Amino acid sequence: MKFFKNEYPLFLTLAAIYTVYLFSLNIASVAGIFAPYLFLCFAAANRNGRTPYIVMSAVLAAGALTVSLPSTAIFLGTAILPALILILSHSGGRQYSWKAVLLSPLPAAVLIAAILLLAPEIRAEIEALIIKFAEQTMAGLTGANTGDLKPDSAFALYYNQKEEIASYLVSLIPAFMYISVAFVTYVTEKTFYNIPPNDILPLPDFLLAVVILSGLCLIITPLKLHMAGWNGVIIAGALYFLRGFDIVRYYMNRWQIALFLRMIIYVLIFMQQFLNLAVAALGFISIYKNPVRTNGCEQSKK
């Protein structure tokens, strides 16, 4: 195999992560966090060459045919396609693009939703894993056999509804997948494209329609469609959260807050549910009244 200078180590790392997807899909979500960024670096290091892309395509095809087509599809949806969408979204410059963060997670979310709908055996397997994890966690927390739980205790109530809870959680996996890829794209965009601090994540106005339709889905549609509404609400809320977090970062930089204090604030924002909602609300309000000066550029219009 030809050594590809700077991009060769990146190629090997991507190939290693792809191998994880093929043989250890249960931990692929952790490995996949790094794949979009690595692929962007891989593409940047080899803008004028085709050989590495040919080799990468051959590796993907070989893995799909000899080991697992679904695992390869998940790798493409969660790693390669998001990176390609991010590259295409920034082909005209280094400014923020709403297309990057909104569109790059779509392949992964649609792929996972299709798998859950068309492959009930996979859905059942995931539900069984969640139930098993809940049983082990409950036993560890209570320090006793789950059969000894008091019927009126909170632990017993959750334990007795573990099948329903597992089904709900599996139905929300497309939203969780969308959020994870969107967050990776957001971080990659910030670091790889050197987005200025006063450039706030742009979100299109039609995202409000997604919130409204998702809310209506929760109110007026049958119970089976409620999970579609929850997926929409979670996705929109996460996107508004990222925009709100950009605003928080902007003021941290503007007020020259000490790095140690910033880290504490950022940790609290991600860990505290109330602060999650507050930052998401800030992102939502800023669509219509932006508190950040953006050098004359209207973010939501890009």
C-alpha cells in the first residue's frame, strides 16, 4: 500500500474506526465521535489526490460485502456523509452555514429510523439490551434482588415499566443520533474552520415550523405518532441549545472570563437541566432578536 504522506495516518485511523463499526457496533458510537473530524483532516491533507479516496472506497466495499452491510451503512451515515456535507456546505468560505449542522446529521437519523422500522429484530435486540442494563443498574442501586423491591417504591415503579420505557427510548434513538452527529459537526466546524467567536450558529426560520408541527403531533395525533413529535421537539431543542451556547461563549470571550471559570460554567450548562432549557430558550429568542453583533451579517439568512 502506498504511503500517503500526512493523510496516511488519518487513513489508518479511519480504517481502524471502521473496523470497530464492523465488529463491535455496540461501542461504535464512541469511536464514531472522532470519524467526521478525521475525515475532514483526511480530505484537507489530500485535496489534489484521488488514490486515498479510491483505497477508502475499496475498504468500505470490502467490509460491506465480507462482514456487514448494515455496519458499513451506519459508518457512512454517521461518519463519512456528515463530513462530506460539512465540506460542501463550506465550499464557499469559512462562515457558518446552517446547512452544515442541520443537514449533516440527517443521513444518520434517517438511517437509524429506517433500521428501527424495517428491522424489528434489531429493535427488539436493542430493547432487550436496555432492559438488561436497567435490571443490572437497579440491582446495583438497591443492593438487593429486584424481586425484593417494595411495590410502592420509585425503583419498583420504574422497574415494572421497564419494557415500556425501553420501547420509548428506542423510539427516540433517531433524535439522539441526530443530536450526537450535530454536536460533532458543531465542534468540528468551530475547530476546523476557525469560526470567529462573534459568528453565531445560524438557524433558518422554518425550524419554528418543526417545533409547531411536533407539538401538534403530540397533542392531536394518535399515541403511536407521539414519538415522532418527541423526536422533532428534541432535535429542534438541541439545535436552539447549540445556538444559545454560541451566544454564551460569545459573552464569555467578550467579558474575558477566566478559562477556569468558563469551564465551570460550561459544565454546569451541560449538566443542569434548568440551564439546558434556559440556553435553548436563549437560542430560540435570539432568532428574532439577536444580541450578538455579527459584522453586518444576518446569521439566520445565510
